[in-house]
Amino acid sequence: DAEITQSPRHKITETGRQVTLACHQTWNHNNMFWYRQDLGHGLRLIHYSYGVQDTNKGEVSDGYSVSRSNTEDLPLTLESAASSQTSVYFCASSESKLRAIYNEQFFGPGTRLTVL
Amino acid sequence: GIQVEQSPPDLILQEGANSTLRCNFSDSVNNLQWFHQNPWGQLINLFYIPSGTKQNGRLSATTVATERYSLLYISSSQTTDSGVYFCAVASMKTSYDKVIFGPGTSLSVIP
């Protein structure tokens, strides 16, 4: 069955370190998204991609970067981790049909990141 | 931007009871989804329902786009239904191609 996976599921790191969270989907979806979920803020969009070599900033992109070298993967990198980036991170994907907003999004299991 | 409200914020049910969760949104939308976030944090797709009615087992959903609301019905609730139910919408009027999540309804089903 097609699926979307994230790794690691839990990560503890220190302030200032570079961290990369992996997202892999086997749906063959062109659209991929990264969100963070925090109490009081719900889910907020960090970055998104419509296909290979395409990346776009979301509403909370500062301190994060992504790259898309193939259809299946969209890794999220925290350049220099900060305590404010402690959160649960979700990756999502959707098929390409008109604009991405028209399509059903499927979410991965999430990564809980703690920055000390 | 589009505002999404959900009611009730919290709900406690006896196993076997029925319930209706409501989602109101402030402007026209192109996409509406219902999710269940289980106690382990996973977001599970329930319905993709920009308009109309759908049913899946004990769950059904109705969206009346012209009146800007959607309803999620849970019948014969089970303890495994516990968790948070989110309504999420997307619109061409938002700045980014993202879904906007409501605050959620926290459901506890007790035996």
C-alpha cells in the first residue's frame, strides 16, 4: 500500500545544531508539504513543493529549508536549531490536480522534535 | 483570512452514543477535509468533502458550501473514536496553498 513515512519519530537535539527530518511518500504525489503543530497555533505551513526542484516558503519558513531532488522525498532542515522550534512536525502530500488546494492531503505520522 | 470554528470544543460520550460535530467557515472554500488525530498524534483522513454527503461505516459527513458549514456524524461511538477531530479547509483566497485547520473538537468516549 502507498504510504507516507517520517523519520525519526522522536528527536532530541541541542540549540545551534543542524537537524534534518526525513519525509518519504510512495503515493507518487507531486505536491508535498511540511507543517508544524503547536498548542495554541494549530498546524502551520513551513514549506511546500509542487515537484522536483520546486520549493516554496510557507507562513513560518524562517530557520527552515527544504530541497526536492526526487518525487518521493522532501527533507526538512533546521539550519541552527532553536528552542522555539520544539514542536511536532508533519509532512503531507497530495496529487497534482489543478492547484494543490483542490486536492486531498495525506499526512505522515509526525516527528516530535525537542531542542534543548 | 478564512476563519474556521468548530463546536463543541470538548465532548464526552458514553460508548454507543451518537454525536454531531460542526465546522463553520467564514468564506467560500475549494476543499474541506475532516481528520481524526488519535491519542498517538497521528492525523487520519476521514473525509474529503468540499460539498455533499459521504458515509464511511459509522461515520458520515455533510458539507453545505453555500451556507459555509460542515457536519461530522459519529454513530454508535467506540472508545477507539477518542481523540481530536479537525476540520480543515483550503481556499484560493489564502496566501499559500495550505489547508487551514480549525481548533478541533476533543472527544472522549468512555466505556
